[in-house]
Amino acid sequence: MIYRFRIILDTHEDVFRDIEIEASGTLEDFHNAITQSFGFDGQEMASFYITNDLWEEGEEISLFDVSDEPDGIRIMGETYIEDVVDEEKTRLLYVYDFLNMWTFMVELADIVEAETGQIYPNLMFAHGEIPEDAPEKEFIAEDIEDDDFEEEFDLDPEDYDNLDFDENWN
């Protein structure tokens, strides 16, 4: 089976690529197709994240195992696309170059039969130019009123001396 994906750069401008890839390919194959289609050299660290319908980040699947314990994280070269994406679970986040945080929303658009003579992965469509610099992320904290915070953690800012904090800890 062939999976058709739309990979969208998380930016205000429309920048996306439509890629066909074999469902039996690895996420490392997919990573290589994405980096090539967007013009990256593919030499930076990258990860896919399984997400839900709200694009909330879940399990990480990394290009390399950089965890503290052996086999502590799934890696792209050992993870097949069809094992993380299907008709029910259609979305992934892809982050390339952790210093610049190029972030892409990846969504399965269609599942089709392979075409005879077609080489996969296949860049079907490219729209928009990638900017020179990665788009800046706006990290928005939950709106918690000061009173709610103090109440939730039972804090009184006027009672600093009783917070059990050693100012000379270092």
C-alpha cells in the first residue's frame, strides 16, 4: 500500500509538500523524503511525534537513540510507517533540527495501491518556499490568575519567611 501524506510547515505562509511513500517503509525513509522535499541536507537531529486529532504531542520516535538507557526510545530506522499511521491515526508531528525547531504537521491524506513503474517515495506536489529561518514558536501558557495560582498551591506571597526556601543553597 502507498500512503499519501501532506507535510505542512508550521508557519503563517502556506508551505507544504505532498509525498507518496510505501506504508512498509521506515520513518527514517520518510524523514529522508521530507528533508529532501523541503531542501534540507538531512544532517540534523529529527523526531516524529505521534499525535491525536488536536495535534497534541505524544510518543517520540527519534532519528537516533539519545536516551539515558539502552532501547529507551523508539528510533525511526526500526519503526515502520504502517505501525504508527493508519486510517484511524492519521497525524504526526515532525521536528527537524532541534536548534532551529523546524516543525511540520504531517497528515495521512489517502491510502492507494502502488502504481506500476512508479518509484517511491514520490514528491507529488510542492507549494511555497521555505523561509530562510525557522518560524518562531509562540509558547502560550495557560491563563492562570495569580489568585488561582496562590489558592491552588496554598501560597501567601506576603509570608516569604515561612516558604522553607534556603536563599544560600549554592
